[in-house]
Amino acid sequence: MSLQEFDALIDRMKLAFEYADNLGQYVEAARVLYQMNDQLPEDLQLTFEELEDPEAAKSFVKQYNSELKSVIVDYRQRLMIS
């Protein structure tokens, strides 16, 4: 995947995440985080805990959103170099 393709895909996912997060739809926001994580190479993917309880979705989103952003930046740098 090229850098431009990755950026376009992640940008759409970020918009979907922000929309769900802003509406308080934390289960949907968590699903988007899972999808974003799946777009990363295996060596950069985060190991997410299973989200079984919708009440835990808000804390899940808050915990993993910033971690995932950092990993996405790392992968973007890889794509720029290659």
C-alpha cells in the first residue's frame, strides 16, 4: 500500500471514529479502532483487549486512541522511507 492510499484510508477511518466518539457511540468508535489497527503491518499492530461490555467501550476508546495514533505515525514514516 502506498503512503497516499494509506493516508486516504486512515483519514476516512479517523472521520468515522471522531463522528462516533463525538456522538458518544463508543462501541462503534472502538470498532473503528480495531479496523484501523488491522490496516497496520503485524509487527506494529496493537494487542487490543476484547471489548465485551459496551460500558467499557468509553475507557477502551480513550486508552487505545492515542496509542494507535502513535503507531500510525510510525507506519507512515516507514512508508515515506520506502
